[in-house]
Amino acid sequence: MAGFPKKLRFLAGILGFSLLWLWVRFPYEMRNASEKLLGISREIDPLQLHLSGEFVESNLGTEVDSQGSVTVRLLAQQYDFVPRCMLVPAGAAIHFRITSADVVHRFTIAGTEDQLEVVPGHVSELQAHFEKAGEYTTPCHEFCGAGHYNMLSRVVALRSDAFPKLRPDQRVNCATP
Ligand code: CUA
């Protein structure tokens, strides 16, 4: 029985480690599993962004669904938000979905408290309002490299009666070539 305490210590170590794993990882694994089941996973592979899925270039910009909900999808990458200019209806709830192709960026709306950390591998979400029609700048507020200080996009909010008059392809973005 000389080795008993040692064995016991070993078992206690394994048990402790398992409990620690459960405590740290379990909520995360459960959330991931439930998001996958519900089809709302926020995990995304940065290497596949340009090839397929929600953030391919043709799917970026403003989308209005059949219920009238407005979603803006953006890709953050050194040193641009794509698209660089977004059209939205003023006064409506705008749901932003943003991911990063490379490093951590921070999407902000100048003159408001709204900001969103954008991390590669993850879809970040923000609900925003643009009460008045006009132009809003949306700079990056996380140092992301040499071009950080020029990383800027803008939102053009149109009067709520003007926005629906645009064709769906005109609503996507207002970036000039
Ligand atoms: Cu992106 Cu700073």
C-alpha cells in the first residue's frame, strides 16, 4: 500500500484537471453546439471568407429582408472596411454583422458611443440607429498596423421615403469606384 497516496494524488490531479476543463470549456462548447444546431454560429474561418459563405464579396453591404429588417455585412481587413460606403434608411434599426480577414479592428460610428471589436474567426454584431439623414463616418479605432489611421468607411443614411425607391442593387453600397 506504499504507492497508494501517490496514486490517489494522481487520480485527484486528473479529477481536478477534468473539473477545470469542464468549468472553462463546457459553457463555450455548449454555446457553440447550440449555435450550430440553430444555424447561428458566430465562428467563421478567416481563410474561407473570400471563397464561400456569408462574407463573400457579392453578399457584402446592405440587405433588406422580406420583413423589412436591415442588415449590413462588412468585411474588415488591413486597411479597409468593405464596402467603404454603406447606404441605410434613416431612423430604422440597422443590424451590423462584421468579421475580420486578418487582425483585430474596431468599427466605430463617429459621434456616437457605438463601437464593435472585430476579431478574425468571429462574427461581431451591433445594432445601430441613424436618426437623421446624412453622412456618418465609421473609422477603425483599434491600432491594426501601418495603415490604421486611414482605415475609414462611411454610412450614408437616406430619408426613410428615399431608401425604398432604390433598386435592390442600388441599396447594397454607395462606394464610388
Ligand atoms: Cu483597422 Cu485600425
